[in-house]
Amino acid sequence: MKKILSILLLSIFMIGCKTTASKESGGTTSPSSTEEDLKYYFKGTGNEPFWGIKIGKEEIVFTSLIPGKEKISFPAAEAIKAMDANVKMYKVSNETASATITIQQLDCQDSMSGAISPYSIKVEIKNNSELETKKLSGCGKYLTDYRLHDIWVLEELNGYKVFATDFQKEMPRIEINSSENRFSGYGGCNSMSGSIFYEKDLLRFTKVISTLMACPQGNKEGEFVKALQSTTTYSIENNRLTLSNPSAKLLVFKKVD
């Protein structure tokens, strides 16, 4: 019995040391992730009966406890977008089944867990041999690209390389938490924070707030923040994060941790 207690105490001590070391390192801990996380950009679930759906750039996969519909894969399809609301519809089919999937940006509460998701989803699905369509409803969310989860230091602003002399003390930086869809950082004069809005092929920095320190003449913080808030899309390559909109490449950051 004493031996077992000693092992338990040693295990607790080792876990505590690892946690402390992680906090003291000051680094950004990336969420558990694999290449699978990049394969699908939206996931939804529903209950009674339980079902799930994963939407990706190559395929859409529907799973359920419904007899004959345990797992159905469809080729990927482009969304049909509503003009006046954030609603997207996918019409898909294969050799044996067809489905219509509608995603709406609307708070949705899981009927079992009570958890709130930012999107509601409806699925109408049937096998080709059936006359009636099964109608299902549930909740879902877009899966923010885990590669964004890092600390990024500014290298280029509106097409030009930046230098320390363009800012008050140090180069602007942002730290993105992809698990919570939030960011914080330094704009070149003031500390800042805000939220990120992520959907397929869409990234926006929103609800940006900052301290109110007066910036010296010539400081480019205002230009930096304006470019950040104008972002609509991104790319990641060679440890560089590039933020753009349809008009131009706005910002280039370098990964630093």
C-alpha cells in the first residue's frame, strides 16, 4: 500500500513540475492538432438520433446511427451563399444518396449538453432508393486553422519592409489563440487585443481594443492597426503569415517561437 501511495505522489509531483515549467517558459502552447484538422473546416452534430457531419475541401462526410446512413461520403461542393445573411447551402450527391446542408450563423444550443455553438445546421438526406427525405437539425462551428496559433512579429506593412525606427520601442506583434478565437499583441506604441472571425477562406480581426498612450509623430501604429482590421484572408508558408484582402497584400509576419 505504501508503495502504491509513493507512486501516486511521485506522479502528481511530476505532473505539477511539467505544468509549472510550461507556464514559466512563456511560450504559446499549440492545441492538439494533426493534418486531419486541415482536411475539414466545419463540423456539426445533432441528437435524437445522433449524427455528425464534417465539411472539407475534398469531401463531405455524414455519419449517424440511422440504419442505412451510418456513413455517407460526398464529393466537396461550393457553397451557395445568401445575399442578405450569413447562410450557406451545399447540395451534394453520390451514386447512392443526396443531401442538402444549410449552415446559418446563429447561436445554437445542443439539446443534450447545453453547449452553445455559433452556427445552426440543418441536413436533409436520403438514399436514392427512398422516397422520403430525413430532416435533421443541430449545431456546429468552423475549425480555426491551428497553424495560426502562434506569436508573429511584423516584417512588412502595405508592401514595404518595416524597421524599429517606424515604431516607438519594438516591432508590432500578435499572439493568436486559435482555440479561443482571440488575439493580443503590441501595435508599435500601445498594447492591443481582440477577437478573430474565422470561416473557410475568411479571416478577420475584430473588436480590437488598445491602450491609449499617445504615440510620437511618425509612429506607424495607426497604419498597422488599419491594415489588420482590413484583413479578410491569409496564407502561411515558410514560417511567414501573410494577411491580405481583395485589394492588396497588407501585412507579413514572421513566426518567432
